[in-house]
Amino acid sequence: MDVATVRKTITLTVQQDAWIAAQIEAGSYTNDSEAIRDLIRREQERTFEIDTLRQALKEGEQSGEPEPFDFAAFKQQKAAQHG
């Protein structure tokens, strides 16, 4: 898959630069760009997961009033289905 790239100039703290250098030295990444792209991908995935959870919570809140849950009856029903 051919992905277009854009060249960027970024500024890091000394500590951030040292961390990236240590990751490269440890073999986790081959260069700075690969490390930074991976961090961005991870943040994108994390943001997507959080947004998905927020949406599910919102849908749950809008689904109506909660009803009492009888765990013993639920457990008994499941045992009957699989027994």
C-alpha cells in the first residue's frame, strides 16, 4: 500500500528525544519518524476506543430507566440453557 507522506519539523524536549533514542537503540524502532508515527497510531486507536465507549455509554443512558437485575435467576436460566 503506497501511503503519501508529509515532512514535518517538530520540537521535542531533551527527555523526549532521549526516550526516542533509547527506543531506537533497544531495537523497538529503526528511526525517529517510525517511533513518532507509532505513537500517533496508538493515540488514534486509543481515541477511537474511548469515543466508542463514550458512545455506548450515551446510548445506554438514553435507552430508558434501569430495571432491577436478578442475578440468581439469570444464572439459573443460563445453567438450564447449557445443562
